[in-house]
Amino acid sequence: MEHFDVVVVGGGTGNKVALAAANRGMDAALVERGPLGGTCVNRGCNPSKSLIRRADVAETIRRADEFGVDAEITDVDFPRIVREVTTTVDEKADEMERTHRRRDDVTLYRDEARFVDDRTLEVGDERIEGEKVVVAAGARPVVPPIDGLDDVDYLTSADALRLEDQPERLVVVGGGYIAAELGYFYEALGTRVTIVGRSDVLLSNEDRDVAETFTEAARRRHTVHVGCEATEVSEDGGEVTVTAEGSDGETVTVAGDRLLVAAGRRPNTDQLDVEEAGIDTDDRGYVETNEFLETSAENVWAQGDIAGGYQFKHAADRETKYVVKNALDGEREAVDYTSMGHAVFTSPQVAATGKTEEELRDAGREYVVGRCAYEDTVMGKAQKVRDGFVKVLADPEDGDILGCHIVGSDASTLIHEVLLALASGSGTVSDVTDTIHIHPALSKVVLKAFEDAE
């Protein structure tokens, strides 16, 4: 049995931990059954945002007439678009593997792994153990128990990002950010998209005002059925039919050429037999960690999607820094998520940080609301933003920023002003209102919302 100073399970952000261990003179092992880079590089952020960039270009052309420009889309080379993106993604994963192969201080195992004892794994037909172990094996798409689904050639998000044959009609089961982003990509390039979501709005985890606004915007693009639970799927002659039951008991039936199941994600703990190593999980299967990202097992840490915290690549990157400090450098520093934000790359975009109004209300927390519509700013008018707004939630006594929620163009960029205030400023409304904003930049919509809260 091979013994290592550090064994890292998962080649997404985990590969950074393995390299950091090697750079510290430790003998490291990295276990990854698929291409290096994990979900983000291969099946998530990188390919999806590259594809969405093409959707944004098409969207700009379609809106050209609003601005007095005569333009039209005469053709979309869908196979070329997908091939270009997947080629770039695959080249990056290959280069990451070559980097690890060139090193003598990192042993790369490209095989299935399962825990068989404390800090001991069976990898293929070998066994390895680590003085320290980091579990960063990620998550995978949920496949819900829908009657007939096993008999249908359905897509998950991973498949949909590499599909070169563009469907004329796509049915999406799910109403979260993956469903929203992929629905936008396909629709913008010419596919007719139908979304079936179980919640009464799309993006139901967002602030209610944002979710309702986004849902109405999505209805102008897609056929949207919310409050509907998919109960049955069938396929006949190349057509997929989805039957869903609404909250009012009514039955909805929709059909398309392809079916995308985007009903969330689940941790890969069940594929690792983590219980054999004494690693506790919660009732959803995620590895339980404390504020130092330590698990219940001695000298075992966990990070990223499998740890059940924030399911974002930038969250996993943040956690990597703390795992390196705590697991490799022997420090004991609690991970700080103070300025954690997120974004949904659709049209309109969505971005947020902190609590929603509903969460504050449920907690009995006092708050004030500041708000500004995009159309109430010079640049918002210039861009003809129809639905956009910034909503700020703040403490009425000391001005602490409790939450900020944005729906509209460039929301993913605009939110960073607020994140910086939370991370490096006083974390209060005055951090934004005391800052001189360039006129008439779109960031004035953020300033005006904070001034409204102040």
C-alpha cells in the first residue's frame, strides 16, 4: 500500500491543494476519475459561460432594431459553436494533467476511489493512504424519480453543454440557475424552450422580488410552467412528452425534440463510501465540516460542492486557501464567507449577496429597503433595460449591509462594488454612498439604491 503525506480526492479545486502540498515538500497524491479541472472547467462554468457569450451576441443582434440599427441573424453554426468551446475546455483539462504528470512530487490516479478505512482509499486495484486527506470530490446532477425517465434519452447539464445537434424544441425540467442559463443559451440561438419548474417562480432561492421579475422576463422568451411537478415522461418517434401536475391539481403536457433534466445537484459522497473513513454527512449526503473545514474524521478536511456550503466555484477557490492554511500549514483559521456573492448569467442577469428580504422577515430582523430601477439612470435608459433594478437591505440603526440583490444587465459585475464594501470596507451603506461614482456609468444604479436605503 502506497503512503502519502497528503491525499486529495477530487481534481477540481482539489488539484490546487495537491500542488500546494507538493510545493511545500510533501509527497502528494491526487485522485480524479475524470478530466482534471472538475465540474467548473469541464461541465460547468467555463463551457457554459463561453456558450452564453455566443447567446449574448445573438441577443444583441436581435435587439438592434430597438436602437435604430438594421441587423439580422441569417445563420447560426451551432455545431461549430459547441466544438470551439469543448475543444478549448478539453485542451485546458489536458494541460492541467500534463502539468501534474511532469511533477515527481504529485502522483496522479485516474480511477474510481472508495474509502475502505481511516484515511485509506481503494483506487482501482490499488490501496493508498494519507497522513492527511482532503475530500473535494464535488457533486453531480440529480436525476429525479420521474416515471418513464429511464426509458428516455434525456440530457443532463453535462450533456447539454456538448450537444452539437441543436434541437428545434427543448423541454427543461427544473427552475434553478442551471435551467435558466441553459434555457437562455438554447433559446437565444433559435431553439424553442419550454421550462417546467416545481416552485411557483424560477430562481426561487433568490429574493422574491428578483425571482418574480426574472420569471416574468423568462415568460417573454420561453413557455414557462411554474408550480408544476414533472410526473411522467415518454418518447415516441423522436418526440419527448413530459406530463406535470400543477399545484392546483391541473395536468400540464409539453413536448419537445430533447429533454434536459436540470433539477439540482447531489454530492458524490455515496460513490466514495465516506462512512468507512468515519466521515459524517448530513441528511442530504453532504460532508459535515466545522468552521475550519475539518470533518468528523481526524486529519480529514473537505471543500467545495461536496461539503454542502456555497455551491459556487469561487466558494471552492476560497475554501482552498483555508484548507491549505489549516491542513498543510498547521494553522487554524476559520473560513470567512463575509463577501460571498453569486450571479446567474442569463438575460437579464441576476446577482446577489447576503440575506433576502424573506430571510430577514422570517428571522424577525429589522431592516430598511433601498431601491433603484435601471431606467431611473442615464445608462439604464440608454441600454433600454426593461426589468432591471437594484435592491438593498440594510440595518436601520448602524447602516450595515444585510443584502443586495440585482436583476438586469451586467449584474454580475455591479455586485462587486458591494462585495468589496463587505470585504474591505466597513460593510455599511456609507461605503457605497461616500464613493464617487463615474457619471453616467451603469454603477450609478447601485449608488442610487444605496442612497435610497440611507
